[in-house]
Amino acid sequence: MTWIAPARAALTAAVAVGALLGAPPAHADDASFMKYLNSHGYTARYAGDEPISEPSVRAMGHMICENLHVGRSVEAQLPNYPAWPQFTLIADAARAELCPGS
């Protein structure tokens, strides 16, 4: 039964290729969101120079995504957050890392 080993190898290779092709895209997360911000000049300061906590900026990123999902553009959201001088950067990071495709 010399055909069993090659058939098993072919089946194993087919399953591996199928798993790679059918794998969902990697999901971005809070860590990649913060890494994006920190690598693009984020200062973590409100307009009054008070520090912004990481949980607050992560919450802002998720809120931006939720608004994008219901059709509110970043431009429409921007006037509501004058204390966040880097709102546009946060929105860019959210679109790239938390809600790609928005």
C-alpha cells in the first residue's frame, strides 16, 4: 500500500492550505491602536494640557468606531470634542486599528 503515504501527505497539505486561505483577517486591538497613536506623535494631553488616561483614549477610539458604523463621519464628530486637540489623529488610529473599513 504505497499510495497511502503520498495520499496522506497530499491531504495534509490541502488541509493546511485551506486553513490559511479560509482564516479570517487578523483583528486589530487596543494595543495596536495605542501603538499607532504613539508612533504618530500622540501627546496624550487635553487642550488644557491635562493628561489623558489610556483607558479614556481607548474608549474614545471605540466610540469613534461606533459612530462611524452608524454613519457619523469623523468630520461630523470633531466639533463635539474641542478638548481633544488630537481628535483627528485618534480617529485615524481608530479607523486603522479598531474599525478598519470604516
